Amino acid sequence: MLAKKTSKNQLTLPKEVAGKFSDVDYFDVREADSGILLVPVRIVPATTSIEAIRAKMKKLGVRPGDTGRAVKWARRGKQ
């Protein structure tokens, strides 16, 4: 299958390919092995992501002070 790049650097995906990703609006674009790799991405509202992160941190027992100590530990010897 061929896709042509337009003068505005846009590509149109062939119908056969686009049809397999009909529920996807965004793709992460990367250069890989002399080619282009498109990876489907689902955009999630920031509040949903933050809530999920906070829930996971609570489940893991991470407390507010832990973050500062973790950053200090990660930066040790680098200053």
C-alpha cells in the first residue's frame, strides 16, 4: 500500500489500514529503522489520569514526604 505525503506534510492512511483503527483519532509518530512508526494513542482527561495516579500511590502506601526524599535520593552525588 502506498501513502502520498502532501505539500503540507500530511499523510492519508490507506482505507484498509485506517479501518482497523476506526476508534483512534491520535497516533504517536516515531522514526524507527529508516521508517515511520505510528502507535495508536488514547487521550485521557488530565483529571482522570491524576485520580488514577493518586489511587495507585495510596495503594502503594506512598506518602507526601516520600516524593521529596525520593528526589533527593535520585540526585545524590550528581550536584
